[in-house]
Amino acid sequence: MSGHRPVEDDLLCVVSLPGGERHVLDLCGHLTASDAERVAASAAIRHLDFSVRLERHAADHHTLSLAPHDAADRGRDPVPELLAEVLLVPPGAEPVPVPGAQRARVRAAVREQDDPGLHVEQVVWRWTGRLDLLRFVAAWQSVVERESVLRTSPDWVGVERLVVHPHAEVDVVRCSGLERSWGELLEQDRDRGFDLHRPAMLRLTLFDEPVHGEEGTRRSTRILLTYHRALLDERSVHLLLRAFYRAYVSGGVLPGGERRPDLRDHARWLAGRPPGPARALWAGAAPPPGTGLSPGRPGKATGQRGSARVRRRLRGAQAARLRAWAADWGLGESSALHLVWALLLYRATGASGPGRVGFGVHLAGRDIALPGAADMPGLLGRVMPLTVTVDPRAPMRVLASALRDALLDMVASPWADDEPPGRSGAVSPERSVDTVLVFDSVPEQPRALRGELAAQGIHVDPPSLAGGGTSHAVTLVARHEPDGSLALTALYDRAALRDVSAERTLAHVVRMLCALSHFPDRETTVGQVLEVLDGVEPPRVAPRPPGASPPEFAVLREGEPGADVICLVADGGAAPRAHERFAGRHDGPEHIVEWRCPGPGHTLPAGLVEVLGGARLLLCGSGPGALTAYEIAGTAAHGRDVVVVMTGIGGAEAGASALAAGLRSVLAGSV
């Protein structure tokens, strides 16, 4: 295996001894003189009512102190904002606010880091002809420099947002079938996930196949591109591929500067939208109680885990008939799919009279009044719940019109925020439904660009989805194929659906779509259309088991009697296994415990109070856990001998090392 992978960065550690009018922060970690001055200048600009002083003790030890000018400011604490906006974010990174839909995806990715494959998508295609690895890497690096979304990573120290880094390196690895099979590669790559703190949340794996053709001169390489759904979607990948191909045929360099508009311009555009219509849309978005959400009747637990996918298609003639029927009824093909899915959800409820059903609809978010948005890589789209009443005795035109009009209302405000004031932390509308429908087109590569590749002896197949997880019971993706067929892919949670149930569900979708053209009469009732599946058993869907919750308080290592207590505060920020790695390496006499804070208004758990006794409490946190640890020190731990050790967001190794460095300074008495 060969290739290029980014290296891990060091993290700054901040140590605080709460109490007193002056706020003193020890900065442990290597800081250049310019970086240290940048931190002090940022603190001074943000807090004009405080005098700021920076002292340098060594290359890896600085002290930043803030003292209020006036007595009126003595009760104000500037430290939390400094931590979230300056000290615990990557140096030089530019913060970018994101709407609630993407903020919820970032939050879900952070909280579900133990299941990294749930939030990644894999795209594959075949490259036939000579592939110059150096030029391949250089071309992708050129795309990274042009596209700010590839230099972006999530930041969740304070509020979930994005940060654009000045630099990022593409991750490219080359291997062959002699090392592992293609199936093994897909599974291992999916389980690998991404380091959420690192920019360029996209990687490529080149899988060389045996040489073929006359005299063994025809080379073929399967390419696996993996990306994180919190930043990119499939359309973005196709746009990035277009830029990459242009760079490759040009010798590995993409002409022109940074693309605009980009995600920063999109954020500014969103900030200028009137919130009223979007908030009104949110108010009625979540399905009310009693809504039919499941695609099948209740079933037994499957005993399985992970995601899988099943594919079916409507042949070209069948797709053409569906398209003609939809046009005759004044619908788009997406509304025809929504109609069929609503009928299947209603059928699964077992109701005989009117009933509500609900499902998620993916909005591309690119048909907005921002010039250039259609060709901008990034996560502009979102999922909105669609709820509709199905009455088997009503004409089908009534249901079809309701679905079409609901979709048009959504498209008018694709920037609707999931978290208007007062609802922060509420269940995202995307998570309020069990199923999601996606009907989206992807751009084809320009013919001229394909010709330039062919002139260099290169042929590339159109990319196709290969794998990924889903946070829903079923995600149904519909897409037109070059041969005129309509491809349907159902990505499903195997904890909810057995393979046979997923196949049956998709078979019912195909059967209903094909049957629509047999109902040209607009007075056809919903019940008459449902008769298409008479005698056919609905699929079975098991309740999705809740994820296992770790204990709120756990002792990671027993210490010596009377020794200090190191409390690692877990609040949705530390990389998986960072705390375990730290505890395994620490060789001092201190007790080490982990506390998973349930929310605001913290009180010290009884187990911690029992272990603590009268010893000193060393509160440690990473990312949002750092802010929580600082808050605990000033409230729940008030009156105790407390030191707070805080670091930013990084990998398990970097997080454990940064906390260890800060604690060494504390235990050595240098801070």
C-alpha cells in the first residue's frame, strides 16, 4: 500500500485556577511568538473592558491574564468565550455559521463517533488507462486549494459550526487486490470513518486491478471516494470530480483561484433571508402524534446491525410511461414517488378510514437566488418532514395535489432553520421521521472534458454509490440513468428491516409506480389504487433499539488514598477512546474517573464526591467538555480546591497527549 495521508496536529492545553478577580490562563503547548501574540490580540479586541497581559515562560508555556478595568465588570467572566472562539479552535481557521439542518448533522456525527460508518458515503468508478499517481495527488491537492469546503471541518467547542482552514492535505492511498479483496476494502474503509476535527473530509483509495488487453497493456483501477455527509452530498462529489479531471488533464494544476461563491458566501446569503416564512414552515414540520411513519407492520427484532442496500429499476419504457402519467396529472416524477410512498405508509398502518402519514423529503437547496449555487460543492440541501392525510375514499387527485403543494411550500424556503430561538437541542425534523425519499439529479461530466481524457488514453465510468450508513429505517434514492431507466436504491437499517423485508418494500414501490399509468381517470379513488397490492403481505419492520448509553460516572483507575482526583468530563466532544488512552498511560498516584454530564445545571455525582473526599479536584475536558469543566469549577465545585485542564478538538492520541501535558504542569507545580 502506498499513498499520502495527513499527519496529526498538536493541541494547545489551557489550565485555569478559578477564583479571584483576575482570570489567569496557562497555555501549555508549543506556541510561536506570532501565535501567542495573535491570541493576546484577539482577547484584547473581544474584551475591551479588560486589560490583557501575555507572559512567555518557555516555548511551551505562556500565561494569559485578564483583569477588569472597572468594578462593574468584575462579575463578568470572559473565559468561556475566549475558549470557544480563540483558544480551543485551530489557529488561522475562519468560523462559518451553519443552519440548523447541517448543525444537527454535525451534532449527530459528534455524538455517534463510535459508529463512524453511519455518516459516510462511498462512491466508486473505474479508471481505464494509465494513472499517474503523482499527477493524481497533485490534481486533487489543487482542487483542495480551490474548494474551501475541502479545507473545512466541524467545530463543536461552543455551538456546532464549521471552520475553514487555510491549508489541508488530500488523503490518497493506492493498493491492489493482492493485499485485500474489494469487498474487504469497502467494509474497512467505511468502518474507518473520519477524524471530525481534520479538514478535507474526503479521501480516495486506488484499487489496481490485473492488467488486461492485448499483450497485457490495458490497465484498470477502481477508485473509491469516501466523504462525510455533514459537509458533502453526492452532487458535490460530481462537481469536485469535474474540477479534478480538469486539473489532471492540465498536468495536475487547476487554473484559477479559489471558487466563489463558497460555503462562506452561502452562510452570508442565508443570514440575509427573512426568518418568518422559514420559521412558519418549521412550526408545522414535525409529524404530530399518531402519524404513520413506518413502512411496514410491526415485526420482531431482527438481531442484526449495520446498513445494507437493495436496488431495483424501472426500465426505460416503464419510466417513460410514469413520466407521461405524472405530466398528465400536473405532477413531477418526484411527486409520483411521494404518492406511492404515502400509499405504502398508509397501508402499513392497517387503517380503513382517513389517516395521517409522514416521511422525509430531501431538498437539494440549489435552486435558490444565490448566483452560482447550482455549481457550488457543499451541503446546501436538507431533509424536511412531509405530512399528509390519506383518505381511501377520496379521489387520488386530492392526495396528489396535497403532496405537490406541500413540496412546493418546502422548496420556497429550503433554508428553514431546525432550531429557532427557544428550541435549541430539540429533535431535528430529519430525525422525526422513519423514512426519507431522495429524488435528485447529478451533473454529467462535459463531453469536451471526456474527450480530453480520451485523448490521453483514459476512460472513466460514471460514479455510482457503493455504500454508506443511514440514520433512518429506510432511505429511498431515485435517479435517472443514462439509458433512460429509473434506478431505485433503498438503503436500510438492518436493525429495523430484515433483508427480505427491504426487498419486499422496494418491490412494492416498483409495482405501484408501474401501476399508476393504468389509472388515467382523475376521479380514481385512493382505495382503488391500493387494490394493486391486494393479497400481498406488507413488510415487517422491527422497532429500532435505542443505542446503549454509557454510565454517567465510571472509575477508570483507582489511585492512592488521599491523592488528587482527575475527573475527565465527557460532554460530546472527546474523540472515542481518548480518555481510556490517557488513563492507561498515566503513572501518577491520582485517581482517574470519567463523568458524562447529562446537561446544564451540573451537580457533582455522588460517586465523585465519595472518591474525592477532601482531595484536590482536577477537572479535565476536551472541546465542549472543556467549557463544561470550566462551568462545573465555578458552580458545582465551588468551595473546593479545583484546577481545570482544557484542550480543543483532536484525535484520540492528540487529545490524550494534550491533557497529559497540562496535568504534568499542574502536578509539577509550574502552574
